[in-house]
Amino acid sequence: MASQTSSKKVIYAALIGNFLIAITKFVAAAWTGSSAMLSEGVHSLVDTGNELLLLYGLHRSAKPPDKAHPLGHGRELYFWTFIVALLIFSLGAGVSIYEGIIHLRRPEPMESPLVAYVVLGLSLLFEGGSWWIALKEFRKAKGPLGYFRAVRESKDPTTFTVLFEDTAALAGLLIALAGVTAAQYFEMPELDGVASLGIGAVLAVTALVLARETKGLLIGEAANKRLEGSVLAIAQADPAVERANGVMTVHLAPNQVVAALSAEFSDELRTPDIEACVTRVEAKIRQAHPEITTLFIKPQSAGTYRRHHPLAEGIIEDPAKAPSH
């Protein structure tokens, strides 16, 4: 719940900032006739819609399981994040590149460039504030991990999606500022169109990176090794468990994990004893890891587990039976 609250804080900050900036940019684009400014207005409008989709995804992912979706709706967050990446690519990058080409083919001198400078300056200020909030939350979430590794391992796409959007927005504003300045200084309105093409390229790269990172989450990524190791250790610690063979996990949402544990029980145990052991192990695992919303425990020998899961790692042997080194 704390993670979702943090995500919403980042999204709301970006939503308010992008909406106000979009209106300002469109007014400035109509006033000055700047292609780069129009591209930036479209960019901010697309980002505003994206924040709404992320909020909708968070809302839908929190819905409880039902008959049609027995494991819940957690992956809706990943689906809508992927849609956000598609929108950035198709609308943001597409419109910016189109406007750039049009302005290169039919260049028009900019009117009232001072208005464009004021708007770009204010936009940099507001966008920078939103970017700083997103960066602080991402730093808090990533812990000691590096930025690139944190993005690769993150199961919550909302924070790094907003951070990517705001970073692309700041880069786009700097490109627009450079384009407007160069077009005025060299009296070459074509440079304004070139800036629009540059903004489109930045958005296209951002969209492709987001789509790549979200695709893995949408297909289904395993939980981190620390969680899997903890689950195996809890199971192995129960006296009725002969061997914890392995565990398979998959994230349905940032705080929703499905886990399937394979365990070999002592041969002398009767069915009621095994049932009691399963209940104990399940209770301890859920207490240690409340994010595991669904847990399956399968009685299975180590050999059978290896045959069905040849790529499995980390089978825990009974310490008493482990070979000495």
C-alpha cells in the first residue's frame, strides 16, 4: 500500500504539471507559429493522458480476484503502462516528426519569439519540479542498486515511467529552446523544424525503452532471488520437510506475487501430518512475505522436480545429509 501511495504521488505531480504546461505551450505555439513549441505542446498533452492511464492502471490492478480472474487483476497495471509506451511513440513522436517535416518543407518565420522563451523557461521550471519528485521517489525505491539495474529489476513501472517521461520532457524542452534560439539568431526557420524532429527522436527512444522494460513485466517476471531464497529457507526449516526442492514465482503486480513451492516430506509422515506441515509453512511464508498473494505447495521428490524443471537452481539439501567439502 505504501508503494502504491508513493506511485500515486509521483503520478499526480506529473499530471498537474503536464496539464498546465500543455495549455501554456499550445497558446504559445498559436501565438508564435513555432513548430517545436507545437511539438512540445503535443508532448505534454500526451504525457497528461499517460498519467491518467497510469492512475487507471493502478486502480484496476487493485481489484480483488473474481471467477473470471482468480489470480486478480494485477497485470492491468503492466498492460496500461505498455499502452503508455505505445502512445508516446505513436502520438508524441509521430506528431513531432510530422510537424518537423512540414516545417522543413514550408518554413515560416517565428512571430513574437520572446513569448516562446518565456514559456520554455516556465516549462523547464515546472517540469524540473515534477522530475525532481519522480527522481526522489525512484531513489528511495531503488535502494543501493544502480539506476540501470534498478530499472531492469523494478516490478513497479509507474515510478520509472514518470521519471523517463519527465527526463524526455526536459530534453525536449532544451532541444526546443535550442531550435527557437538558432532559428532566430541565424534567421533560418528551418531550424525550428529540425528541433521538432529532434524532440520526436527523443520521444521515440523513450517509448522503445519503456516498451522493452514493460514487456517483460507483462509477460511475467520472477520475483527477486532474495524472496525466493527466503521462501525456500522457511520451508526447509520445518522439521517435517525433508528437502525444499525449489520455488517458482511470478509478479502479477508490484506487490502481488504468485509462488509455487516444491517440497519433499519425510516418508514416515501420514496425510494429516503433511497437511499440518503445509498449513504451517504457508502461514510462515505469508507472514514473512505478505506480497505473496497466492501460494501453491506441491509434495514432490527432488528427482521428479529436477526432471520437470531442468533449469531450476538452488535446491536446498538437508544440512545433515549435505556432502562435506
